[in-house]
Amino acid sequence: MRVVMLLLVLCCAKVQASDPHSFSNFALVSHPELTLDLTADFDKQQLHGFVELKLDWHHPDTRQLVLDSRDLSIEKVLGQSAEGRWLKLTHSLGEKSPTHGQALRIEFPAQFAKVRIYYHTSPQASGLQWLSKEQSSEKQQPFMYSQSQSIHARSWIPLQDTPAVRLTYQARIRTPKELLAVMGADNSANSDKDGDYFFRMPQAIPAYLIALAIGDLEFKAMSDRTGVYAEKAWLDKAVAEFSDTEQMMQVATALYGDYPWGRYDLLILPASFPFGGMENPRLSFITPTVIAGDKSLVSLIAHELAHSWSGNLVTNDSWHELWLNEGFTNYVENRIMEQVFGPERALLERQLSVQDLENDLLQLDAKDTLLITDYTGRDPDEAFTQVPYIKGMLFLQFLEQRFGRAVFDPFLKNYFQTFAFQSMNTEKFLRYMRKTLLNDPDIVSMGEVLEWLYQPGLASTFVAPASDAFKQVDQQLALWQKTGNLTELQTNSWSIHHWLHFMGQLAATVDIAQLKQLDEAFHLSQSQNAEVATAWFKVALAKNYQPALPALEQFLMQVGRRKFVVPLYQQLSQQPEHLERAKALYQKARPGYHPLTQSAVDKVLKLN
């Protein structure tokens, strides 16, 4: 019986002391502390300087340190002897892997306390984007930012680039004097623009959470512990849009324990940022595409804030286990949204999430629809589908529904406190569940739990969220398509969630004449809401609605968020009449996209 076999596997499995996405030998030697001293050269589009690693040796015979690197130029390596002298060490770079970079091997005559590596980055570093002043929001000064998740920290720092290793860090960053540097760390030492900035991260984090940005940034507070860094074009808009951040923090703290990171600030990046947000501790990196003017997309802020507990505080120990970061975070996000904006909005967002998951399930291989998926030999960026996010959330909601919040909320709060600042895997989580939660098989059986974790698709115990509001949208859509009378669509009371559900139902039934009618009435091709615009463009492309194409092209020239860009290029590439147009457009837009977006679209258009 499969469940019995899975139980045996879980009981007998051993924790692996390696990560298939890291060359590093962290089981033998690790670096609990890191010091950066880097200068940003915008003309050469490179960072140069050194990283110093404090070493913790775990085996008496080990004399080699293996680090991860990608496209780094290593200038020299020094080690600090027991007498405090810095001595030159032998180093070598291993064979290049297209997805994992190169191993950096450093040989030691003895177990030195520290190693210092002098290096510079490549203009093509996968974890950095250098923007000209024309590509910034204000178009006055250049901009640079990092994106280290999942394994891109190694492209700008040689280190053990695995979530199994945690470290504290301090940094000195030199920039042109007119620019401000910020990091996912304590930024309090840098109140003035002077080109010389100091940072400290006293809590241990995995490498993928090391973050840096440099630009013509200003700051504005939202509360005593929250604020926004942004270019002037976005600053006031972002403060107004995200003014509920402090309330979100209070809700999350009441549910899951004290906020462990001090401040929670937001950095608004240029529109080329490839993700909605990145949960860098103390300073979440945020796309401007969620500044809609009506707070309709602020669930993204709730998501990045939720990572302060799930992901940043308790971290998946490998990218096979991504659901432990993202499934928990989506669950916490929805609980925050429910408290701040009401149960109905939280329900609508859950239902839309399930629709997104169901679309992904139709396209993914069955093996990639398990919560724990083996990405050995693959790019771990492929793990970021809706499965770990939404299926993981639904699993936790299943537990909540069975046990009730009076039991499940304390369980989750205690989980975050018990494993704070640790790396986590599913086996360890299951052991904790058996000990603290799964004490009555009549409430939840181990077989039901294992089905959620180790079976493809949705579990048999899944109960779909359902909203009467969406049923009303469906009824109005049916009436409009029957009568042709737009007054059947009572859109005055629609939120973005109603519109997105409406768009999701259109493609199967609408014709070009009806699209034209909608566009003329609601100006959907000119929508300033990036979520609505993307959903509309997908329908327009499916029906070859030509009037939407100029707005689509303008959108793709301005926005680099992968959630929007990649599916639109995918759709364009599948239609012969649009393929060449898509390639020509992409050649113009590509320089403004982040390397991660470039890589994804290159694959879609088969350019590599």
C-alpha cells in the first residue's frame, strides 16, 4: 500500500548534508558571518571589492572550502592564520554549469579563522540588474538592484549559496555620491547621501535573502517602524497605497508572535523588477505594478510581510521544499487580508488563487504537482509554480478546517517560535506535527496528510472555496452574452477580484464583436491595473482582437514582471501570425528586462 511505503520512507530517511543546487561543502565547513566591502561602478556595470567569511570548521581533517560562484572574476584569496597574518591561498574554479555556475575551491594549510576573497562581478550577473538613467522611473540617475533568490547570490558574492546555511552579515557599500544604497538589513546608519554606506544584519539569514539596491532614492515613514524607499515618482503614491502596512504587522504579530526583525520597510523598484515582491528581511523589494491607486493589489504586501515568519524566520532547507516557505506564506497572507480587509475579500482571493493553481496543474508534469518535488539537475527557479504557493496554502487550510482555529493557530505560532532561525524540511515538519497536532486520526489521519504532500494534483479531501459574488458575475456574464445588453453587467460594485474572475470566464465564450463592445465601454486595453490589463490581453490574444495589440506592445515595453510578461510572450509565440511581431518587440524590450526575465522569455521564443 502506497501510504505504508511512504511512512517507511519518512521513518527511515536521513537528513542530507548536501544541496544538489550548491557546490559548497557546508557539512564540513560553513561561514556563520560575512563581511562585504564593495564599490558600485555604474560605467562598468560591476561590483568590485572583497567578501570576508568567518569560518566554522566541522571536521578536523578538512582543509578545503568550496563556495558557489557564477560569472565572478576572482582576483586573489587571502586567509587569516592563527597568528593574525593574512596569507595568500591557492584557489581554483571548477567546470561551468549553465544553471549552477562554478565551484570556487580554496585550499588551506590549516583551519584558518577567516578567508577574504577579492573579486568583481560581471555586467551579465544573473542576480543584478544595472539600469541606465533612462530606464529608471525618474530618468535622472541610474539604478541597480539585486535579486538573489533562488541561487543568484553566487553571481555577486562568492559564498555557500544554499538555504541550508544561515549567516549574519555587515557591509560597506560605496556608490556615486548622488545615489543612496539600501540593503535588506539595518539601514539606520545611512541618513544622508554621501556615497559611503554601512549596514548590519544581526539575525542569521540564508544567502538568498542578502539584498542590495542603489538609486536616487528618498524615504518617507508610514509609522514608527514602517516606511517606503522609492524614487520621487513613486514615493507619495506608495505611501498612500501601502498605508495599512502597520495594521498588517499588528495582525500578524497577534497571530504568530513578535515581529523578529525590527523595522519593516518597502523599497519600490523600477518596473523591470521580475517579481511582485521579494521578502528581503527588514526591506521588502516591491514592484510598482501593485500601486493601483485603490489598494486592490496590496495582498502582495501582506505576502511579503508574512515571509517575516514563514521563509525568513523558518526557511526551507532546499528548493525541493519550497512549499515550506511559500505555502505557509500564502496561508498567513490570507489570514492577514481577512483581518484587515474582511472575510469576503480573503475568500475571493483564495478562489482566484485556486483558479491559477488549476491552470498550472493542467500544464505541469504530474511529478511537478507534488508539494515536495525533486529539482536535482534542474534550475531551481522552475520550482516557483503555483503548486508550492497555492497547494501548500490549501493543505494548511485543510488542517485549519479540520482542527479549528482554536487549535491550529497556537500550533502554527508555536511552530514559528520552535524553529526560529532554522532551516526546515518536510520530514522534520511531519515529526513536529505528529508530536503536537496529529493525535486523533478521526480528525486528520496520516494517510490524508501524506496524500497532500506526496500525491500529484489536489488531494481528495480538497474543498474548493466558493463565493456567491463570483456566482453573480457568472450570471451577469451569461445574461449579457444572451441579450447583448451591457447593462446586465453591474460593474459599479465590482472589485478587481470580480474583474479577474470575469476575464477568466471570457475566453471560452466571447467573440470579437463582444470584446470590442467591452473595450469601448470599459477601456480595458488602457487599464492602469496591471493584473486586469494582463488578463484582458490574454483574452484579446486568444481571440486575435487586433485593437488591443498596440496597448499590449506598450505594456511589454514598460513592464518586466515575469508573472505578466512570460505568459503574454508564450501566447504570442503560439500564434503564427504574432510570432515574428513578438520577436521584434522582444528585441526592443529585452535590454530593459531583468536577466531572469530575459532567460525565461528566451526559452519561450526559443532564442537559446
